Amino acid sequence: MPLPLQLPTIQNWSCHSCGGCCRQHSVEITPEERARITSQNWTADDGVPSHRPLFVRLGLFPWSPRYRLGNQADGACVFLDERGMCRIHGKFGEAAKPLACRIYPYAFHPAGGKITISLRFSCPSVVANRGKPIVEQKQELKLLEGLVVPEGAERTRPPEVAPGQRLDWPDTLKISGALDELLAEEGAPIVVKLLRALRLVDLLGQSRFEKIRGPRLSEFLQIVGLAARADVPADLATIPEPSRTGRTQFRLLAAQYARQDNFAEQAKGLRNRWRLLWAAMRFARGKGLVPRLQEPFVEVPFADLEPSFGPLPADADEILTRYLRVKVQGLHFCGRTQSGEPMVEGFQSLALVVPVVFWIARWLAAGSGRKRLATEDVARALAIADHHHGYSGAFRRPGFRGRVRLLARLDDISKLTAWYGR
Ligand code: SF4
């Protein structure tokens, strides 16, 4: 039975046919979708490249083959045409496309008796808030919900708050609500709001919830919310610089977010792996030139990204606030869809995207010879970073999660946010 949808009220989106998603993402398909596309009888006369396979086999086990859509030499989907339009959509209509394509950039998350909707900010139209308000797209989203949300979703267990600490759904949603309240605060800059939210999860991570439930949890969240506000200094310049270890780990993390991982890159094979390994060594060292990881970047000295880039552009505040709020409201930072991450760890990981965005935006600005950020730098950096966040395989590995935990333990997530947000 379909569950009620909780839609983000602050977000607009319509597809503007940039074709970006069809160039970047791997589209895994079901056996039914493979059969359907095969029966569509695609030939070179339709413009589909005749020398490229329509499907690529995934997985190691011959008894359970999985497939993804094939790609062109530049990494784009085989069905993407030269105008950036989908050939399947053009010839057979939207419903003929694989489900993964129809759902993007939405993400559906069970939240007790309802489904929350979040969006992927790898889509430039999501970042720019361009299109129809999401709340006016309920009918289309109900249709997608019927296709993507499994039966029994209302029985999904809530995410843990911290390891071994699980509440029921109403109390779990009070915690995401408390985070959202801090992020929504009018008049406070994004860096201040994020530092307060990080302080809140820090306090939650130190708490035991056996006896703090129901009305007591509401009171408790009010108290820790006030403490989180009080603990962030009014003058951010008094926040210590990130530690040396924290900076090294952060550069390696930023490199993971900044790299290109489409099929054109993977097809370079061993040569590409050596290039990435060499780049990782240079990122760890943090001296000399930043290796150029993909198209928009140029080599600039690491040292040029450290001084202040002045106040953030006014729109950057709105973009990053909306980003964090849409993810928090949509529970797009923890739980089953995020490798089972508890809320505390999941939020720390999400929060790290912000200094990563500042750092990548600085790189883009410095590459254009500027020492000030423009809104466009932040918007581009966010689309690059959110392409990976919670989705790329490397981000689910213990190494990545260990890096986030280490930065949290060193209190470096807050320090990095303040340092690169200045
Ligand atoms: S099938 Fe169409 S919508 Fe899906 S990735 Fe390919 S071109 Fe894009």
C-alpha cells in the first residue's frame, strides 16, 4: 500500500535536459528492463553506436548475472544523442526508460508510516533550484513511489542514533527535526549553523537514550540545542586551525570527491590506476601543484588554496543551507540506504561535504586566477561532490568511514568547516 509522502518544501526541480546524469552515472538494469530494451530493436539507423554494446555484464557469478547500460567512448550512456536527449525517451516515451533513469534525481526513504523524499545535488538544476516546486509534483512522485518503494516499507527499522542506540520512528524524526531547526535558523551564516549542528550530533553521540524517550527526548533536544548554540563562538576566527593529520586526511577525502569516475576513466585501466595512485600521494603530501583530476580543474599550488578567500557569496549560503536541509529532512544521510550509518556518523559525513565544497570551489576559482569565490564555483563544486556522496563505492568502504571517524574524533570537521569557510 502506498505510504504518504513527505516532500521538501524548499526545493524546486524540473529536468532541463543537460544530459549530465546520462554522462556520469552507471545505470544498472533489471532482467525485465534488459528484455524490454532488446525488444525495442535498436539499430545504427536510430543513431545508437553500432560498435558499442547496449549492455555490459556486471558481477562475478555466472549464475546471477547483472547488467548495466553500455556507454559511448566518452563515458556517456549509449542511448544519449548528440543533443543531450535520451533516445529511448524520444522514441518510446518516458515510461520505457529504465527505472533508475526515471527516478533520478529523487531518493525515497522509508520513515515509519511515511516516505521522505530527498534529491541528489549532482544535478545542476537541483543545485540552482530551477523548475517546478517539488510540492507541486506529488502526482508524479506517487507514481514513482509505486515503482520504487517495496511492500512493507513501513516496517523498516529506524536508523540508530549512535552505535547501539536506537529509538522508535517518532523519536528518530525528532532528532532529524532538531538538526533541521538549527540549519533553518534565519540570519545565521551557513558555517555557524553547521558548526552548531555538528556540536548537537557530538552531544547526541555522547548520550544514552534508554531513559530519554517521548516527551523527555523533546525536552532533552531543546536543552542540547541551546548548548550547541552557546558552544559555537561568535567570532569564528577564534576556532583553532585544523590539525596536521586532519588536513592530510581532508585532502585525501577532497581528492575522492573531486575525481571523475565515469566509464571513460575506468576504460583507461591500469594507466588510470597509476595516475590516481600518484595523485593520491601528492594529495597526501599537500605540496607543489594540485593534480588535475578531471576536466574543470587546472593545476594550482596547494598553498594557494589555504589563505582566506573572503566572505562567501550570498547565494552560497542559500545553496548549502538548502542542500543540508533537503538531505536531513529526507533522511538522506543515515540508515539502510547509507550503508546503515547511524545518524551521528551519517551527519558528520554529510557535514564534511561542506568544507570539501569550499575547497573544490577555491580550486575552481584559483584555476581562473581569482582569490574570491563566485556562486558558480560553489554550485559547480557541490554538483561534483554530491555526485559521489553516499553513492560511489569507495565511500562505502571502511577506509572512507574510518577517515570520517578520525576527523570527528580530532574535532577537525568543525575546524575544517571554519577554516575553508572563511
Ligand atoms: S537510458 Fe536515457 S535517461 Fe537513461 S542514462 Fe541512457 S540516455 Fe540517460
